[in-house]
Amino acid sequence: MISSPQPWRQRLGLFLGPALFLFVAFMEAPAGVTAAAWQVAALTALMAVWWVTEAVPIPVTALLARLRVAGDLLRGRARRC
């Protein structure tokens, strides 16, 4: 039987996720990693924390990646594969 997440874990994820996102986003990117790729890494860290802690529903976290792509499309920065 699947148990529901504990409230303390969800609250921890709500604060830890954005904190980790900001920490990674403002760190200097390693050599050979573009700024855009580093932003994706920061977003991935946020999504991973929220998925593991179930701080927000999983479909909401899945939308974060789509919002990133939509933002690039609106700014005309998206590349075709």
C-alpha cells in the first residue's frame, strides 16, 4: 500500500527546492557548460527536490520544464534539433 507523504517532508521540499535552485543558478558554471545549460541544471535540481519530497503535485513540477521551453520559444532562442 502506498502511504501519503509526511507534511514535514513536503514543507521541507517547498523551501529546499527554491533554495537549491537559487544556489545553483548563481554559482559560476563549470568550464565548458553554457549559461543556458547551467540554468537547466538549476531547474532540474528544483524539480528533483520537489519530486522526491512531493512538495507539489508531480504534474506541476513537470510543467516547469515546459515553461522553460515555452519561454525560449517566445524569445526566439529555441533551436531546432
